[in-house]
Amino acid sequence: MGSRWTFFTYSRTDVRLLGTVQEGMQIGALAQMEDGSYAQINGDVVRVLNTSRVKKALGRDFEAHVPSQSGHRTPPLVVPTVVVKKRRLVQRPVVRAADEE
């Protein structure tokens, strides 16, 4: 949350810029689209994020932290950091029978 999104994009009228988001090694501006979905923006590149995962990462008190359309906001108690991690699959080594004699 905050104005760090200015490192990744410019001020836009089509989205509500909230802060920054990081997914793996990718970091960009966190934006809320007009339809309520969330996206990561880097310059003009918009990548839609999973809304439920973003809301879960932000927590229940998200609305208290987000600035309203009029620009007023309640000061946050704790500023959340959103990190979306990819699931990793552990591949087990193939176990072969002992050499047959």
C-alpha cells in the first residue's frame, strides 16, 4: 500500500492504484480494475491476478486500508505486503529395483 506503485506505472484513470504486488521475481503496481478484479501493472502491461488470492493476502481489514474513490482513507494499523507464490511440485526420484544377477 502507498505510493510505491509510481516506480512501475504512471497515474491512470481506468484503474485504482493501491500499492505494489510481487509474484515470484515479478514486482509491479497493484491495481483494482473497474469491475473489482485485481491486476499487476508494469508500464502498459496489465496482468490480471486471482482476486480471491489477493483478498486473502490482504486480509479481512482490507477496506480499511484502501483509499476510497474520493481520496480519503483510514490510516492502516499494519500495512500488508502481498506476495503470491507459485505452487511447486516435488518430483520424487525413481526408485529402481536392485540390479538383478
